[in-house]
Amino acid sequence: MLLASNRRLGFFQPFAFLDAWSLIFFGAGLILLLEADVRVLLPAYRRNVTGRVILALVFLGLGLAGMIGWHLVWPLVLIGIGVIIILGTLSVKRQNVK
């Protein structure tokens, strides 16, 4: 992506609105979300994933901000982080009750 945009290759024109760093952050966020899913679903790798999910949401927000605008993305990122924190707190309380 970086090389193609620097060389101004013709086949890259339909994706000219995409910034290389936006794609890098978006991809990193997707990878972190995939890792969190694996850690939740597979008992052998199960650990606390709250921090990874929050970092993934921040990376996804940074990636999407370059694509569609920060004014649309930041409220969604804040809501997502709040939901993750609330669900994590409820999960810990439920485990302590058992």
C-alpha cells in the first residue's frame, strides 16, 4: 500500500481515498479482535481480554477515522469501550457469586 501510493500506480486509483496508516491501524485492530476471540473461545488460551479488546477498538477507531472521519468514529469507540468495561465488571461479579 505504501509503495503503491508513493509510485502513483494507476491500478491503485480506486483506493486513493484510503490512507496507508488507516489501513495499518484497521488491520491491527482486526488482528487484536481475532486474538481476543480465540482467547475467549478456546479454554487452553483463556485469559482476560479486556485490555486487548479496548486496544483493538482504539486501533479500529484510528483506522476508521482516516476512512470516514473522526467525528463519526470517536463516539462509537467510547461507547464500545464503556460496554466492554461494564460487561467485564458484570462477568467478574457473576464469577464471584458462584
